[in-house]
Amino acid sequence: MVIDLIQHSNEYADEIVHRVPESGSGEFRLGSQVVVREGQKAVFVRDGKALDIFGPGRHTISTNNIPFLTGLIGMLSGGTSIFTAEVFFVSMREFTSMKWGTAQPIAYRDADFGMVRLRAFGNYSMRVDDPQLFVNTIVGSQGAYSTSAIDDFLKGIIITEFNDLIGDAKTPLLDLGGLSKELADSMKAALADDFKRLGLLLTTFQIGAITPPEEVQKAIDQRSSMGAIGDLGAFTQYQAAQAMRDAASNPSGGAAGTGVGLGAGVALGQSMIQAMQGANTPIAPASPTTPNTGDTLAQIERLNELHKSGALTDAEFSSMKAKILGL
């Protein structure tokens, strides 16, 4: 059956190429109309080889606009105007938000964490740049060709380049996150020739994240926590002050609740002060009726320091001072 109107109007969102007819060769004649919409190009193919390209607009098939027909019609059609071929409508629009990611972790040598395995993912955009080359090298004889059909193939190319890039980066693991844009730009440049050989143009490339394994993430979190603490000695003192404050605000609980009485409270204060001072020799519990004068003065002096630093409020300072003095 001769096709007099050649067009593809119902283009799907992920469709890159649509073939007319979808299987076998179509019969066309001189005078048949070819309608190419904006964002499309029509590639005439015979015997698996792309021959001529039509841009957007309405075209009438003639030997003027398809020169190869001059000899083809006379040679294969017995002098009639009918000839056989296939027409591939190629979408020239940009395909955005295409995903890429590492199916398997990538080995990465880091100075701080040793050999770790990284995962990475992101997205990219591309479009057909050379429709004739794309049809010849990728599409072949398929009736339709979508982004999903080429997705795995392109992912393989991307991961290969990403492995090479990360292997040459020599960047500390903790700094990789801050270099996402630089790495993405390098990837885009490295992939340009790979896409060009397929008749494609890589328009954007982004790295969403580069993530180490869970155990390495925990180690990073611990290191961040230590950095937030800062002076570990000061942090220990602060914790001791908090414990003393809790003891002062709960006279009925803890050691006092067992009937040990104020002497245990004083002993608690002494042990806390000792921890803050970093002493190695334990301080014997002081009697509530006969407190050791030297220890008491040292405790009060330390309380004064905590009070001045803001670790203790006025009320907390007064309460703990009274307990130490046995008041």
C-alpha cells in the first residue's frame, strides 16, 4: 500500500525515534507529502543506511529534494514513481532529568579512612545532535526508540568515565561533597566525545551525591561530634557541673535517699570536683559534722570558677555551696 502522507504527530514524552512504517519497508511515490513538526527531523533510510534528512515543514517528495530517487525509481521500479524506503522521525528536543547511578560501589582510596567503597548518583540531559548518525549507529531497524532503550547503555558509559575521574581525583573523602560542581563539569567534558560518537549532545550533567558506606558515615559523624565538643577537658567539667546541679536539685533521690545523708552529698561534690581537676587520688568522703577544711576550700573555689564561667546559676551555686559547708 502506497503511503501518500508521511508524518508522526503523536510523539510520546520519552520517544526519541519513531519509524514509518513500524516494520518492513514502506511504499512511497513522487508527490507524497512529508510533514515534519517543530522539534523533529525526518531521515529517509534504505537498506539500513540513512540517505536524506528533512527539517520542520511540509515537503513534497520529488527528485529535486531527494536526489537519490532519480536513479532509484528508474532502476528498481520499472520507470514508475513508486519506491520503497523507511522514514525515521527523530525528536530533536532535549530529554531532561535522565538518571544515572552506580549499580555497584566504587573502590576509593582515602588517606584518613583507607580503602572505602563509594556510591554516586545524579541526573543529566541530552538531545540528538546528528540524527543521521544516531539512526545509523543506534536505532537500526527498530520501529520505535525511547530513552529507556538507551538508558542502560549510556549509564555504562557514564560509570566508566566516573570510575576514571574518581581514581585520578586524589581528593580526601571529606572534601568530595564540596567538589560536586567541579567533578560534574569534568564529567561533562569527559563524556562529550562519547556522546558525540553516537550522534548525541550531552547538555547538562549533575552529581546528586557521593556517599560512603554506613560505617564510614558513622565515623565521620563521630569526628564531627568531637569537633563540636572542642576542648574535651572543658566539656568534662561542664558534664560534672551538670551532675552536681542535678544532685543539688534532687535532695530526696540518689545517695541521700538511701539514708547516707549530707555526707554522701559532700562526697559526691568532692568526686565531681576531683574529676574536673583531673586528680588521680580519690578523696575520702568528708563527715557532715567535721568537713576537711582544705578540701572544702578547694571545692568552693572550683564552684566559684564554674559560677563565673556561667556553668552554674546563682541559685545552683548557693545550693551546692551550702551542701559543701554542711549548712
